[in-house]
Amino acid sequence: MRKSLPFVLTKDRSFFESLGDWMGDVLYDELPEKGFECRDEQIFMAYQIEQALKEKNVLFAEAGVGTGKTIAYLLPAVSYARYTGKPALIACADETLIDQLVKEGGDIYKLQKTLGLEIDVRLAKSRDQYLCLKRFEEAEKVETDEWIDDISFSIPDGVYAQGSMIAIQPYGERSDYPTVSDEDWQKVNYNSIMQCSVCDLRNRCGQTLHRAHYRKSADLIICSQDFLMEHLATKESREREGQLALLPDVSMIVLDEGHLLEYAAQKAMTYKVQATTIVQLLERLMVDGVRERTLYAMEKLQDDHELFFDQLRDDLVASEEERKRINKSPNLLKYGKQLIQDVETLLEEFVFESEMYMIPEYELNMAEEYLEQYEASLRIFIAQGDAVDWLEETDGEETLVIMPRLITEVLAEKLFSKKLPIIFSSATLSVKKDFSYIAYSLGIRDYQSFSVPSPFDYEEVMRIYLHELSQKEKTSRVQQLLRDGEKTLILFKSKQAMLDFKAELPLMERMYVAFEGDRELSGIVRDFQEGTIKTLCSYHLWEGLDLPEEALTRVIIFDLPFPPHDPLFDAKRTFAENPYEEVELPFMQLRLQQGMGRLIRTSNDRGDIHILMNEEEAKQRETFEDILAVTPEIK
């Protein structure tokens, strides 16, 4: 239901004039009267966003930590949503940051309480953040541990009852199960082979109920950037099939931590082929009554698929990176071509099977849709064009990932050409106030930009220490630092780097450290904030984590966060005239600034930052010393 504006709109003044007056009253008078600081940087940002709304432009809004960026974009966003009759969309860097934004005591909560403004805010999480009833039913047959029972007890009684679902509240979010590990969650959540459009349980699924819920938001929809990109990538195909797009039409988009949009776009526009998925999928179709020709076609596809993956493993380039490079041999390409023929033969046999009704309709439709995507993936893979491909582990499965390189063209067509106000909000969008790196990465030509510093006096509240030591000495140095019991966040450049540290840490000390991936991340962050955990190790939380005052007093940066030497970044290096200047350095500098920004979140915060550098990293000192908030001390 459309809500009234938070200010009176009269005939003699335009919406934007009235919005400007109201924001001035709120930021200069109402909020300071209720104990908020009056920050010139925040006020400047709010009015720059108002101008971008008026002109329907892309705006790079770089504002230092402590500016109050969230309130600066919430005031115009809520007002513009009510003026246009369409919700504003806030896309966060990841799912963890969504929960941070809407938590009790967060900025949305504060605005509602302080201004007496009821804001209709609803969450739209990525599909893999929801329980899949089909996969849960399969897992329940084989899993015996306590976690499966916890999920079972959480499913509302009415889900499996006959009758209307209207009275059932949305259920089945990942964050509802904080004690379930990522590994176990990946056995029961939605994944890309599940074809919701033909599922007999789709109208009783928590994901469907959530989607119906957030579509009705009058003010704000909050999602991850991954989900926004998935929406853009699937919008046309879903509408062709008579389905609603994942997100409704919106009035504007705020990209919180917007410098990460490129990676979300790349992730959404990839094809994935897993080692065992197709084998398991086809086994479900081998039921009594299936024609012998169809059975033979399925078995041949399974066998050739296994040969393809055996050859794929042989063709991998040895590396400790998560993304493994593939040196495509003639045999691998030959197996790929054979698989395409196998798929086409099997799809022809499925035409006859659909008339026999021996295979359940849902299973058959799911297999057909998956095989069509599988064939499209292999055609790109063997074409050896501009696509980038690698092997990685996804959801515990060996996965071939194939990504079209030119995401800039897709983003230009599907997002930046729509005359929709788009606000990039972050403390780090530029390198020394130069926004060309992010604009070039996303294919944005026309934009507005500004950069305002943090209002904090960092010299008073922060110390930065540079530790020059060997790589082998880093773990023991961290152990020494942790002995004082300070609330510490340790940031790693990759998952593998974190796991290597974990393996080197003595077992007894490991018991007092939380590692990303051990269980649901927002639950770990909550325990860390409450003091149950003293040390948190992460490779994702370089941005967006907001832990004020005593909740976090030290950040340790274990390695300089240069991009990995994997196929994705190697492709970026290949297409750059100067890879070090255009890819390596700006990525590291932006990442480092984000990591340091975790420490000082309010005017009451104090703490230390420790940057550990081996011999090679120490040679890079001059490339980042001038972006540090204070002059560092050498240890």
C-alpha cells in the first residue's frame, strides 16, 4: 500500500524542493536534538543523492567511515519511493550485511524511532539462502544428525496440510538456522538445478512466500548484489516463460559497498557444470517402464560426462588458488563435443518419454531444463572464445565454471541504460579520488562523483603497526598478539590463506578462534559482537562489518590483499595494458582501505591495526603508505 510522504507537498514547490527542505530540517535540527552528530559530510552526501535522483544519474558517492552514509541515502530513498509509488532497492555486498543493516539498533531502526517514521522494509535474499522442500525431503531420508531435526521442527505445520497458505508466515531462511554449518546447509538449500516453475511444492515453499512478501514493500527492499545481478540475468527468460522477475520494478537503486558490483555481476553471469550433479539427476529418471533406448542414452551421457571430468582433472594447472586454471587438451575438447551430441540424442528420447508418462513430470522437466543449460555451457567451453573458465569447489562439488568476459556490455544494456538513479555508496570507490578504475570495470561512461573524508580524528584514536617478518613467522606473531585478549578481527586475502593459518594454529588455541565457514556467518558475527568469541577469522569481511566501540578493538591484516593468480584475474590482467597499475595495485589499495575501515566506526572507537608483511610484501610499502589513515610504526 502506498504511503504518504514524510513531509507536506504543496502546489507552489516541487517534490525535490520540498525534499531538500525536509532533509535540512532532519539533518540540521531533528537528529542533533535527539543526540546525533551534525556532520557536514553526511549533509553534503544527502544533497548530492537528491541531485542524482532529480537527474536520474549514476552517482559514485565516496564518503569516509563515520560519515553516516546509510542515513544520508535512507532519507531521500524512502521519500523518493513514496513519491514514485515504487520501492527503493538497497543492494548490499552480501547476505551477512543485509542482516547488519536491519538489525535492532541499526540505522533504519534509529531513523524510525527518532523521527517517528514507520518504514516498510523487506528483505529479498538470494535463492540459495532459502530451504528447498524437495532437497530437504531427500536429505531427511539419509541424514541422522541433530541439525536435520532442527530444520524439520521449524517448518510450519500448514506447509504439508491441505488448504490455503495465506495464514503461513514466510519461513526457511538461512539465518533462521545459525547452528547449521555451511556444509550441511548446502544439502538442503535451493540450488541452480532445482526448477521451481514445475515444482509441485512451489506454492508452499518458503522462498515463494518470501518473494510474495517483499514484492509488497512500500518503501525499501534490501537484497544482496548477487541477487540483484541474478534478477537482471534471468529477468527476460523468466518473463518469456510467464514467470514474475525475481524483483519488482523499483524507483532507484543504492549499491551499498558498490565497488563489489563487478564481482556480483560476474558470479551471476556464469555457467556451472558439476562433476556429480548430472549423474545423480539422470539416476532419478531410471525408473521402471523407461524405454531401453532412453536408458542407453542416459547411461552413455553419464559415462562420457565422467570421462570428461577425468580428463579435466588431468588438464588442471597445479595451484593452491581456489580457482584452478585448465590447460585444455585435444582430448578434453573431443569429450566436450561428444557430450553435446549425447545431450541432443537424450533430449530427443525425452520427447517420446513425455508421452509415456513413466517418468514423473517434475523430474523430466527439471532434467530437460538442466540439460539445455549444460549443453549451452559446453558449447561456450569448447568454442575457446573470450569466455573465462576454471575448476573450483562449489557446495562441496567439483565445479566447472564458465564466465563470459564482457560483463560491461551486459551491465550497460540491462542496468546503466535505464535512466534509473543508481547510487554507489562506499568509503572506498576511488584511488586518491580517481574513479576511473571502478567506472572502467563496470563500463560506466557518464556519472557524477564526489569524495568526502571521514570526520574522525584518526591520529587520536588509531595506531597502525607494520610488521616485517617471514611468511612462516606470521602465525606465531598473531599468537603473540592474541594473548592480551583484545577483540580481534583477522582478515585473509583468500579462503586458502585462512585455512593454512588454521592448520598451523595449535589445536588448543584454535578452540578460542572462530573461522568463517564453521557455521552461519551472521551467527558468528553476532557471537563476536556479544563477546562470546574474542577472535574472528574471515576472508569475506573486508567491507560492511560494523562493530562499534568495545566490540572490535584490533584488526590484523594477515597478507596484503593482492588479487589471486587465478583464471578470472589472469583474464583481467591479459586485457589490461599495464596489469600491475590497472588491476593489481588498485585492487589491493581498495581492499586494504576497506579492511582498515572495519576498526573505527563511531567517535567513541579506538584501536590498533597490524599489517603483517613478508619480504616481498615489504617491498610494496611505498604503494600503500600514503593511503593509511595515520603514519605507521614499524615493528
